[in-house]
Amino acid sequence: MAEIDLAGLALAPGERVVVAMSGGVDSAVTAALLKEAGCDVVGITLQLYDHGQAAGKKGACCAGQDIEDARNVADAIGIPHYVLDFEARFKAAVIDDFAESYAAGRTPIPCVRCNQRVKFRDLLEVARELGAVALATGHYARRVGGRAGAELWRARDAQKDQSYFLFATTQDQLDFVRFPLGALDKATTRAVAERLALPVAQKPESQDICFVPTGHYSNIVGKLAPRAMRKGAILHVDGRQLGEHAGIGRFTVGQRRGLKVAEGEPLYVVGLDAEEAIVHVGPRAAGLTSGLTVADCNWLGRPAAGDRLAIKHRYNEPAVTGRLAAPAIGESARLAFDEPQAGVAPGQAAVLYAGERLLGGGWIERTSPARGKAGIEPHAATVLGA
């Protein structure tokens, strides 16, 4: 039977903890276990967009039904629950950024932006104003006490680890935030929900971008950033035009499906020129990357030049080995892979680990093509078009 070790979370019975409740099973179990352990729990759900447009859609967080689910869980476990209207903040900080990134030929990560600009900034301040000693979330990650303050570690369940989405969490925020599910796997979380008879025990896991519960993300990109849907050419890296596309906002570097062009070998998107509305495609080798530059870095543990690290350049890709190619100066850093990597996309994050500990990361700005590989410098056009 899973229980929460309050001492391990640097909490004590009776202390007030605000829990960010999305309406899903993870945040519900987080609130319930903290309540069971004796904390003074307050649940808060954020209305992040016009949930009326998404009512009835299963598997999308923060929609109207999800707010009701969070309220029902709070009632079931006997804690106060509040809904805060953050719609305007969320649109400016996350949705608009999402659309503008695609229009610039980048591939955004809205979940990171939401954590960075809404949950761990605005909601965290609300928690402090309510007299809480911590803000708890249902993320699968671990907060471990260290000599210089709290450290961010991978979740014990590698399949559920969400630390990548938390790389932009500052040291001050990490000292305040707690992740009670970091030592659990999903099956255990479900079992706890069943044991406590939580109304969301069998609720499906969210699969969609919360503000795109139906249709394709390009619909919202086209509405907010029409230039992203400007027609243009699909060019092979050898210079041939293979066809036309209906907007660079429909593509990401590394993409293979949906190109709608025929060639004698599989083709991948290896670059996006936002200024000229060109999608560059080629064989997988043409998009291989030996290194990259990241900007707007956040450091929770400062690596030194030459340090061997695990680098995760996309959430759904495994971490690979590499090194810090040059000293991390301010908010920028250069990274080098031990082996060339495919699908490294500007706009995504490169996150650095030393063993289980997350040291920091930044947003991918530009990449270096692998030497000896045929093709263009695949991402230079993307940077120019940003």
C-alpha cells in the first residue's frame, strides 16, 4: 500500500500544502495521499482556456469536465477546492507562444511553457499567499535534498518520468514545489485511487495538448498566426522541388509522415525556412546533427566544459551521451553528441542529466550538421526565420 513519506518530502503533519488539481488521477492521488498523511491540503484547479469548446472531450486536461472532476475529488477527500481563471495569462504565455513558434519554423513544448510561466510562477505565488509551505503537483519526478538545496531527479518509473518538462524550474521554485508521485509507477497510482475510492480512479490518461482537444494543432496555429499556413515549396536537399505544402506550421524537423511527396527512399523534414516558406526534406542522413546551441538556459546544477552528460533533446526520444562543448556562459551553452542524432528541432529543449539528476537545460536555437554527411545546414534557415 503506497503511503507518502512526509519527512522525505520535507513536510510535516498539519502544514498547509496547495495541490494543483487538473482533474486527472495523478493530481487526485497527490491530494488524497497528502490529506491522508495529515497535511492541511487546499486544491486549486486552473481554468486555462475556454473549456466550453472542449466539453465532453475525454483525455484532455483542464476542460470543463476536468474542472468538475477535480471538484468531485476534493469533495470526496474533504478538502477545500478553488477554481482560478488564468485564461488570459495562459493565452498570452502559452497559446500565443505555441502559434508563433510554429510560424517561425520551431517546434514548441507548451507543457514546459505552462510549468514555467503559469504553474510554477503564478500558481506558486497564489500558494504562498494562502500560507502554504509547498505547492504539490502530480508530476512523475523526484525532488531530492542536496547540499546546496533541492535537486531535481528523474522519476523511479522511467516510462513515466516527466522531469524533462520541468527543466525550466528555478532553484527557488524547486525549493517550494513537491512531487509526491516521484517514487510511484502508474499502476500503483491507479491502485491508490481505487483504494481511496476516488471518482477519477478509472479516468483515461490525457493524451492531447490541453487547448487542442479536437482536430489538429495546425488549426489553432493557422487561426492565431495565419502566416504559418502560407503555401510554399518542398525542396529536396539536392535542390529539386518535389511538391508544395500548405504551411510550415504543419511540419517539424525530423517529421516523416504527411509530406505527400514520393521519392525512391524515405524522406524526412531536415529544415524549415519560415521567411521563404520552404520545407527542406532529404534522407535521414541529411538531418543528422553533431551538436547544438541552447539558449535561455536554466541551471539547477552547473556542469563544467567537457563534462560527460546524458542529453535528452526531445521528450519521446531516449537520452543520449554527449558533453558540454564549451563553458556555460550565462544563459547559453554548446553541446556535442557522442554520436550524430536525427530529428533535433529548434524550439525543443535539450535537457542535461548526470545520472538520475537533472542539471538543467535550454531551448535549442541552432544545430551543427554531422561532418561528412550530404545535405544542407538544416536549421540555419529556421533561425533566420524566427
